[in-house]
Amino acid sequence: MMQYSMHTPQGILGEYVRFFWSLDVLVDAMDTFVHRALPDNCVELIFYCKGKLAISSLAGDEGTTFASGVFGQAQKFRQFSTKHSFHLFGVYLYPYSFKLLFNLPAHHLHNEKIDTETLWGLRGKMLEEQIMLADTDHQRVQLASQFLLDRIKMIPNHDKAFVRKIKSVVDNDSILSIPSFAHDCNLSRRQFERKFKEFSGFSPKDFFNVVRFKNVLKAMDQQRKPLAQIAIEAGYYDQSHFTNEFKKYSGYSPKEYAINYPEEIDTRATRDFKY
């Protein structure tokens, strides 16, 4: 049994946090729960309030989950597995949030996972303990919100237009022309690419490839269209390009995903059908 919920950030926090979420999973005896986390251009701060999960990827075994920490923007999928029940609390952050809040360039988090104590020292350890000891997810939202709001007060007032543009892309899963994006920001192509990587974690091309992949997932969940039509509308050159990139990002063929994944459900709350 899985129970998934989302919580909307309040006020100025919404500029940095897309939403808070929680996932409670009961795993039956003799069962194994496996989840596949797909590529994403945002950052997840996750607290494993109950239970631990083993992590693996195409590169092999990646150990077990930390008690709390950050999974950075990713171009690869990971599998998480456990034989025990667990409860997660997460903060889904915009890709630029760590650069603005903690002066950590986004590309330092790319495909990485870092525990909170390594990131923030004693402050990180204290936040972890507070979140773990909280009685409800509502209290966890309040604790995480205050931690981030304390940082927001210290942010210098610059780069707002650039950040707002990235936020709009993430909110709408928009695919923009890279030259026109750079022009709108009054930056040379080289300056733009350097700044974009610093704030998003990706090169512009890789970032928009992930956006396109997410658009395909959304279309496959919500629309009854042939896969070939979805691929064309998403901007893939041909069926081969679509299939190869989908497999690279997810480990599935497009047909496998379309047949096996449940409709209109957040990808955090799914069991992997192929492991």
C-alpha cells in the first residue's frame, strides 16, 4: 500500500520550492518493493524518516540511502529497493535554488547524492534530527520551510530575471531556442552556457533534452495518442532517436513504459515493473 501527498509552499518560498511531498509505503512480508527514479532537472532534498533503501544504477550498486540528503539534477535513472516499510519526506526544489540559497553551483550536484551533514555541517545534522523527530508531515513542512526561509533572507538581489526564466521553463516544461534564450538574457553564447550550467546544473542542450523527456512522460500519461505522434510533437527527429533517448533516460522502451505504468500518478509513487 502506498500513500502519497503533496504540500504547496507558502509565499516567497514558492520561488525556490516547487512543492513538499511525503510517501508512506507498507511492504508485505516476503515482498520486495522496487522504485525507479527517472531523470529530472530539479533537485530533491529527501529525509528517510523510516527505513532505508538499496540504490543501484547502470553503473552498479550505489550503496544504501542516507538518513537525509540531496539527490541532484539527474540524467540517469536509479532503482531503489527494500523488503521493509518506509516513510519519506521530500522537498522538490528548483534547479537554481542551491546556487541562490547556499552559493553552491548547480552543476556540483549533477547526478550526485550528498548527505545533509556534508552539505551543511551541524546545521544539516540538526535539521535532520528535527525532521526525524517530528510527529507529522505538516510539522516537517514547517521545519524545512523555516530552514530555507532563514537562507532566503540572506540572498543578494541579483540574477532575478535569469532565474525567473529558468523557473518558467521548469513550471511549464517549455523548450526554448537556446540562441534566443541567450539573446533575451543579453549574454554571449559562451557567457550564457556558463551561467546556465551554474544555475541549472546542465548545459542548455542537456537541460532541454530532459525537459523533452518529461514532456513525453506527461503525454504518455495523459493523452491517448500513438507513440510516433507523441515523439514527433515532442521534437524528436525520428522514431529511432525517440526510442534510443527514452531507453537511455529510463531503461525502458517507450512501449514498455506506455503499457505498464499507471496513468496520472506522480512518478515518486510507483513500483518498478522491470527489475
